[in-house]
Amino acid sequence: MTVRASLHSALLNRARKQGSLALLLSLQLAAMTVSSTGLLPRHVAGDLHVNAPNLHFLTGKSLSRLHDGAAVPFDFQLIIASGSKDNVVARSLERFTVSYDVWEEKFSVVRVRDFRRSGMRLSASSAESWCLDNIVIPTAGLPAGQQLWARLEIRSAESKEPLATTSGINLATLIEIFSRPSRPQQDRWSVESAPFQLSDLKPQ
Amino acid sequence: MELRLLSWGPMKLVLIPALAAFTLLGQSVTPVSDSGLQDQSSDLNVNSRYIIESIHFVDQRQYKLSTSALDEISRLVGAKVSSEALDRLALRIRAELRAHDVTFKLTRGAQPEAVRVLIQVDRAGGSFDASVPNLSYNSTLGFTGTGQLTSTIGANAFTLRALHDGDTLIERFSGIQAKYERVGLAHGRISLGFEFDGYQDQYSNSTIAALANSSQTSSLGAGAYGSRLNYEPSATFVLAAPLTLTVGLSFEQLNNLPSAARSESANAVINTLRYHRRWTESGDSTQELDAGYSLRAATTALGTDLAYTRHMAHLKYNYSSRTQSVEVTMLAGAIYGQAPLFERFALGDSTLLRGWNKYDLDPLGGNRLAYGSVTYGYHIMRVFYDTGSVWDQGKSPEAKDSAGIGVSSGLGVLEKGAFLVALAFPLRQGHVTPVLIAGMNF
């Protein structure tokens, strides 16, 4: 067990005892590597979208698995914090399954909780953009006039990792995935925005 | 809509309020109401529209897998890609081979809309395995068995066998086989090997008596040697999977001869062309074809004392459905020149012309062989009929027949190779003397 994992475990126990959601979230924030200000929020038709022009997750081991013809799921978590970075006021969780056509040499992306939403015959960067375009947070629930932070976390997942059941998508599993440290074999990325206010974003 | 919580124990203390908070905040995750929703990552693979053309191991090695695993592979060939099915197969192979990891990759097939599946077995820097590849008992010939140690380090495979065999040759021999194999060369199309064998040999009284009559052994290249050593470098080429060609050299030294020479050599060029394919046409039936031709040519160019050529062809076809099976085996062979005893053909053991005693048929074997066998199976019951002859050139072949009944199956740890318990009867006039045959993997 690494020092970070030990720290995480100790803090997690403390969080359980106190029932403190804030502590758990701050723990998670502390345990992650953050590249700051790479996330650009956008306001589109009542939803908050994000762009991350410098974030590329179709790389490394995940890309190798894709080129080998495997379907690789990616779990996304978009968090909005208000007042301080620890005060999470909204979040969106999605799983996207990416695959690579060995004949056409193009990527395909499917949003797992809605198979009808898919992107076909995409380049790597287009596939990445497609995922970001399909994770949104409604602006209606966000506090106006307050400073906000957006944060995006991405983890590659095992295709065998269960996510949905016969009765619905398992939200608890997605939360649990982002509540635990990533495994060594998992690729993970994290990026956050500079502070902003909703009024700063010009509706598109 | 249903949000399902797993059994996390204390974690619920944190996550239940968290879920409630997110719901109050109007978070955007909306579980879908489609009751048919599954985690269909396997079906979400864009390659699932392609047909699997073939499944092979990346390193082209012949891994020992259970019959049911081979059946599973056969079923997947010709079907559309299913990541779930391939993951299941990888897990199964991983368990059977006790590998660190087994993964697969898809590559373009020879035909459009078809893909090849390549299975990669990761031994995690090396593996070690001990097994008993075969063990049998014949009430006439006694026990035969092999113990095997294998170690794989990367693309290097080492095999050490200790064996005692009173079944397959005219001589009864005991000794060791040590083999090094370098696999996966030229993108898995070539493997190189070197084998060393050392045996001590014994003979039945009838063989010794027959050897004493030199007039009967005009085609025999050496007498009763007490031991033999073999050094055999070889290379195997995948011509067009599953067709392979093995070429090599065999430097065989026969020692402790009764003659003044004390030792003689039988150095030969060896060539084996083999085709082995297993396939499934419907969900329940499997077919397997194993055909091959081998040539051993001992020439003076290799400094041999015994010059001869040995030709051998075999064909084995098996059809198996859920309840029934049919297996047909045919062998033909011919030797020209003076070959030593270990090269000569014999029938009448635990696998060929079952029920007969090979020493009764010909205590020195023959230089001509013709053989056929049919086995019918219903569930675990087996009935078989064997016919064949060994003879020497210039003599008339005399066909011998036998029949038998038994049970055969693969169970549990024996699943990788079926065991057989059978009573075999030589069909001859006058009397019937059954022979008990029992064993596994032979």
C-alpha cells in the first residue's frame, strides 16, 4: 500500500466516523493530481459544457488496448464547486465506451446509459471532444453571482466492471469508482477551470 | 428509476447522504428507465460487426487446453466478435495455463468484414509446470508413462521428460528427453528447437530370439542396442496456418551393440508436414482433422552407419456431437534400406490394433505398415474396430483385426485428455483372449 493510499484510508475512516461528505470530497481532491486552468466552461442552451483542448485521454495503455480491438470504457465525472473548491454543488457522471475499428481505423464512442447517443468514424481528437460534448450540468441549479470552479476527472475502466443493471444505471457504482483511488493499471486524468461566474459565460 | 447501493457497509454512511444531496441539488445523472439496460460494453465494440476468421496464439505455441476450451474456440470462429465471449475465453485459458494474464487482440482478416483473434499468454517472466502427459496400462505389455517438467521464460520453452515406454516401439525403453524451444520468431511463423534424448533399451525374449535368426533380419540395420542417444536440432515453419513444416536433423547413436563395432549411428534428415484443424459447424458438433507426412532420410552425407529412408503418413478425423462421436484413423508407412529397430513399424499395443500382442505379430516389427481404425462413441461408451498389418518387403501382408468396448471421458483434472478403460479382443479363429487397456492421454 502506498503512502498516499494509507493516508487516503486513514482519512476515509475518519470521514466515515464523522459522516462528513465534505471531508471525503476534500480527501479525494487532495489525493488527485490536478492540472489547473485547462478546463474551459461554456454555456449552451441552459447547460454547462466544458472544453479541454489540452486534455488527451486516448493515449498510453488505453490507446494500445483500443488498437488491439478492445472496447475501453471511460468514466467521466464533471464537478461544479461554489464558494470554495471543496463545496461541490453539482456533478455529472457518465461512462463512455470507446472502440477502434480495426478495418476502418476510426474510433467509435457510445454513451453507456443511452446507446442511441453515439459517435461513429471519429478521429482520436474528435472522439475525445464527443465525450466532452456529452457530459453536461444544467445551469438552472447553479448559484448565480457566486464564484464557481469546474473540475473534470476521467478514468479508464475495465469493461467487465459492472455499471448498469436490468433496472437502471448504477449511479452508486460510478460514485464508488470516483471515491476510491485508481488502480495502478488504470489511466486517469484530471483538469479544472479557473474561477468563473455564470454571468461571465456568454450563452451559445 | 432505481438507484442501487452495493453492500459497502460504513461507506453507505457517507454515500447515502451524498446521493440525497445530489438529488436535492438537481444533479444531472438521470438513470434511464429502460428496463432492458445492461452493461453492454461488449456489444458497444464497433468490431462486433465483424466475423472471427481464426483464433491463434501470438507465439504459435501448441498449448495444452481442455477439450471444452478447444470447443469454445471452435464455436467462436465463424461467429461475430463478442468481447464478452473473448474475455470469458481469455479467463478460461488463463486458468488452465495458470498464466499471469491472457489478453487478445484483433487484426484484420484475409477477407473484408473478418478479423483474426490473436491470444497473448503472459507468463509474467516465467512459468513452471509439472504434469503427466500420458499414463497407460496394457495387461500384455505393462505400464507406460511420462512425467514432464516445463518452464517458459519469455519466448523460451524448456521441457524435461522422464519416460518409460513399453508400448510404442518394438523395444522397451526408459530415459529422458530434454528440449529447448525458441518460439515466436518471424511474427510467430518460425520456432527453433533442440532436443536431446537418452534411453536404455530392453527387449522381449521373442525379439531376442528373432534377432538370433539373422536371416529374418535382412532389412534390420542394427542388432539389439543397449542404449541410444539422440541429438535433434529442428525448425518449424507455419506455412499457412494450420499447415506447418518441421525440418531438422537427427543424430542418433546406438550403443552397447553385440557386434564388434559396439556402436553405430543413424543420422537422418527429418521432415514433417502437418495439418491440424479443429472446427465447429453448428453449436453442438465439432470436427477435428489431423493429417501429416513424415520423412526420415539417413544418408551417408551425415556420416551415418545405417542408410535408409522412412516414410510415414497419418490421417485422423474426429466428429463429435453432444452425445455421439466417430473417429477414423489411418496409417501407412514404408522403410527402404536398413533401419534400426526403433524405426521399424509395430502394431498390437495400447493404441494400434488393440487386443493383439505386437510380439506375436512380429517380434522385430516390419518395414511396411497399413492400418485403419474406427471408433464410435455414445456418451462415454466406446466401441472400436481396428485392422492392419505390418510386414517386410517381399512378403505378403496378413491383415489382423480386433474389436473392443470401453468407456472414455474427460473429467475434472483429466479433462485436458480423456481417459480410456477398455477390453480389446483380437479377432482370430479358435479362441479369444481379451486385453485390458487403461490410461489417460494416449
